[in-house]
Amino acid sequence: MERRKFNKSLGLLSFGALVGCKTTVDLAETQPGDDTNNTPSLTPRYQLSLAQWSCHRMLQSGQLNNLEFAGFAANLGFTGVEYVSQFLEAGLTNPSYWDKMNEAARKANVQQLLIMTDLTGSLGAASNEDRQSAIQEHLPWIEAANALGCHSIRVNLWGEGTKDEQRERCTESLTILAKIAANSGKNIIVENHGGYSSDAKWLTQIIKDINLPNCGTLPDFGNFCIAREGGKKWGAPCIETYDKYIGVGELMPYAKAVSAKSFAFDRRGNELSTNYTKMMNIIHKSGYEGFIGVEWEGAGISETAGIKATKALLERTITAIK
């Protein structure tokens, strides 16, 4: 889960080709604002949230705007929302924008949970100056999370150098950020999101070394590619992967959120790249309680239909857990 930049979607189209060109599940469409799938979220142990990147094409085309997102999510039956920083930039220059977002969330009766930050520098850069700059670029998003009542900001751990060098640099930068965020009661959480961050043992070692209660993980079902051809972050074939089920299991003890990634479905509504039953059992056995975030990244059907299919699969799977 670049989410990051719009051309990441090109890589998703390639994934769709690998699993059969397009999603095969036959789903009814809803348009933004249509209250056609407003089923209650699961309680008390799990609730479902909607990750904003699921709607990135609608948001980037103007079909949906950020202030409509909370209502859109609520109309599909979600009780929480997860934002992406690139869609919230209006608030960085106009703090009253946060008031508008809070009002939209209040009217929709959804919780604003976290902000996924991107394009905010490299916390593992070789240069100390670059690392300090990256830390500074994250600070406004901690303030935004505070203004919106979010519990966390999601950061990326990308860097330069050897595996050990990056671990040392990322540990230092992440410690600084977590201590700053603690002053306002916010968490700094890291997603397995490419590079060494997709090596769950590498990432969990960093979290263990930092050993701060507000520094944790955001396990994602789909981001376990450690290296791609040509050294690219996105859009190229993966040449080194980490087992997703082992990875999620290793990340869950430190999880403060979970991202249920989806790309394509069969005609029975099962996700083609991830066994949701196996994954949700791993999450359940970890003792995690809270929100499971839907993050649709596929092609071949609309974003609304993909979101609905993922939500339905999660609800069906969670209900069946013994």
C-alpha cells in the first residue's frame, strides 16, 4: 500500500493481468452518496474501516472529494476511516479545513482513525541532513492527527545502504518521531510497505529495539515484496518476497491497525491473492481487537464494487471464526 503517487496504479493493473485480467466477481454498483449497503459493522471485537486509497481514482478525478469521503464510507456501512496524506494537504495551509473534516465525520458518525503519510522524505536516508528533513516533514501530520482525533500516523521506513545500516538509521529516526508524537498522545505506526519494511523480522526488530508503547505496526495483507526488478519501489516484477502469513503473524503483536488488502475476486467472492480465512485466524489468535481496514487496489471493476466485495468477504470470514 506510490499510494503515494498516482502511477502506482499502473503496477496494480499489471497485478490484475497476472490474476486474470480483471476481477470476476459480479457485484452491484453504488455511486458516492448512495445508501445501498449500509450493513452494521462487526462488534464488539472488530469493526471495519475504509482506507482512503481504496478511492484514489475517484478522489484524483474529482468524482469524490475528501470532505465527502466520510459520508461515502458511512453509506457503505463503515464506522471508521483511514486517510492518506496527499488528499489532506489543504489542511496544512488552512487549519480551518480540519474543522470541516471533523464536521463531516461527525455527521457521518464515523471515527477518524489514522493518516497514512507519503511523500514525506526517507527516514532511513544515508545523509543525517536528509533524515532530519524527513522527520520535520512528518511533524505537520502529527499535528493533523491531533486536530482530527486520529490515534496514529502511518509512516514508511525506506532508506539507503545495507540492511543493517538502514535498520540503524530507521530506528534512530523512528524513535525521535515516536517521542515527539507521544507528547500529543499519538502513535507512530509502520506498515510493511516495500523494501526492508516488508521483511517482518527486520521491522519487528526495530519496534522491539525502540520499545516505546506508542510505536507499533500496521500489518498489510499484500505488501510483502522486499525487492523489485531494477530496484524500483512499485510497478516492476517482484524478485524477493516474504511469506505474507508468517509476516502478518510476526507483525501482529505490535499492531495498532490492520489493512485488509484486496486486488481481485473469484465468482464466489474470495480474494485471489490472499486466503482471508487463514489471515483472519492469524489476526484473531493474536488477540488483536479494533478496526480492520479495507484497502481495495484492484482493477476491472469500480472502486465502489471492489470496496463492497472486500467488506463482504471480511464480514463473512469474521462471522465464521470460531
